[in-house]
Amino acid sequence: MPPLEGIKVIELGVMIAVPAATSNLAGLGASVIKVEDTSSGDELRKYGSTRNGMSAWFANANSGKRSISVDLTTTEGKEILWDLLATADVFIQGFRTGVTEKLGFSYKEVSKKNPRIIYCSSTGFGETGPYSDLPAYDPIIQGLSGWAGIQLVDNNPTLHKTMVSDKTAAMYNIQAILAALVQRASTSKGCFIEASMLDSNIMFNWPDVMMQCSLLEEDSVNLPNLLESYRLYRCKDGFVTVSPGTDKQWNSFCDAFGATQEKKDQRLVTSKDRAKNIEYFFNSIAQIVSNLDRSTVVGKLREVGVPAGPVYLPEEVKDDPQVKARQTVRKNSHKIIGEFLGPKPLASMFGEDISLSDAPLQGEHTLEILSELGYSKNIQGDLLERSVIMKSES
């Protein structure tokens, strides 16, 4: 049985930080209902590569969920959400601070009606502070949390070419929700989780990105951040990553390529020496591998226990022997977008090989969910006619 089977999650969020969190909860076996508005729904449906009106991005971030489309500005729409929350285990919302309160769904109000609910408020900046009511997207958080400042290219900060801040926040959302479920198992009480994208990303970055600005005592030795010199190495036919981090690995690296001069170089003998001369160290690696084939470099270093690997383009990742052996990337079939690739569900870590349902169309399960809540066909028809709810046409 998947670890979260029987756990009911209500999602009120768009884009990545909230949907990615609930997608992974679904991948652990939770039942997730995605609540969307009656206009455009989750904007992620339209981002990037699409087919028949649905993006691959949305399909991968929303597999395993059902969608109900409701106008939460109406009295009847609010009542539907209350009905959903009455028996929910988790409610996660990604609106700016104050929005759910204005709608009438603050933690105070929700917990009155369902004391066991775990309420996760996932915002850009948290519930307090001068930025609390500001909008936030991934590049804003990358700039504020140190991500961009450590990605130096020609001494200029740059952005990760991925929504790393959103996905980091999603990871911490999951972590907090799982911890709250454990706590509830012993206390029978729910709780409020205040999840901030900025807080999450600063926490994630602090050990290494902030290594040179953590020690405060006057006699501390604060060296330049090692990560600023991180690099990839060009071979004759591509790039590799090489990380001879220990003295043993460095000696093995030199022996593998007959680099006797570098092995004896006093600037490179110990890890402390190499850290002090980090640019010289990395330049030495670059020079040694520059005239070799990528497969030769990776093969020799793996044989002697030195961490190394090829640098793939995104479309090459699925063909790596390790990825194929573990079936990390799977071919899925969706009724709208057809065949597409995606990662296997998290439950596989527990030995559970589950198949997630298709990412839903906007409002695809509206009537099904209302029927489960006890709404008659006549009431459903009336709500449809007055645009309180919306169902997909496909």
C-alpha cells in the first residue's frame, strides 16, 4: 500500500510551488483534488510545449489529481470548498498573504470546522514582513536568496535556467506536510504551516552558498566561496564533470592520466592546498582532460573510483544507462497530449509501483466530485447554468 493512501489533499494553487508539492504527495498515494477557478484555471496549462491545449509542464506537475472548477467569489462556490475541506487531511493554498482570509478561508476559520486539518499557506515571502503582500516569481526569489549571486558567468550573476526556487519551496512544503501528518498521528490535531519561498530557498542555500559569510568571530578564516569556481570541463567531443574531492581521489586522477607533474605539485598535494589554489586546481584538471574523448575520461575515472560523469543536454538524460536501468523516466500516455515522458512516482522508493491518473482537464471531475459530496443532478445543473461551477467539454 502506498504510504499516503487514504490521505485527502485539497490544492488551491497554480504554477509550480504548490502543484509540484501536491503532485509528489499524489505520487506517494494521496488523493488530491485540484480546485481551479472558472475562467483560465491554472496558467501552467499553457506554458511551454503543448498539444491540444495542454502543456507537458502541466501534465508532469499534475498527474494523479482530479480537478474541480469553482467560482470561489460566490456563496455557493464557497460552500463547495467548505464541503471539500470538511473531510480533508491537508489544505494547501498558494495565494498571496491575505487572499484566502478575504475569501473566508483563513486557518482560524477552517480549523474551527475541521480541527484535524493541516493547513499549508505557501507564499512568496510569508505572512509577515515588508514583502508579505508582494507577488513573487522564481527569478525574484533567485535574486534575493543567493541563487543568482553564486551563479557567476564572467563575474556577473546569472539565473538558473530552471524554476529552482519554486521547486525548492515545493520540497519544503512536502517536508512540512509530512512532518505535520506524523505529529497529527500522535496528537490528533492539525496545524498551520507558514511556508515561504524566500525562507525555503535561504535555508536550502545556507550551508554552501553562504559558507564564506557564516563565521562571525574575528579570528575566523573566511576564504572565497569554493562554488564560485565550480566548472565543467571540455573534452574533445563534449563536456564532463570531474570531482576528485579527496587526496586519494586526486592521486588516482593523476595516475589515471599519467599526470606525474601535477601529482607532485606542492600547490595541489592536499585538499587544503587545492582549496587555497582552487582556480589553479581546476585549470590543471581542464588541461589534462582537454585532449581526451569524453568516454575515455569518464571510463578511466570511474574505474579508479573518482567521481565523474558526462554532461548531458536535457534530451539525452533519458538514455543514460543508470536512468534506463532504474526506469527513472517513463513513457506515459495521456488522452489529450498522447505519449509523453515523465519521472516515476515517489512511491517507488517504498517498493510501490503505482500508475498515476492523467493530469486533469480544467473542471474534468467537477460533477463527479459534487456527486460524491451529495449534490443532486438538479443542483449541479443549476450551478452550471449560473456559472458557479465549470466542467470540461472533453
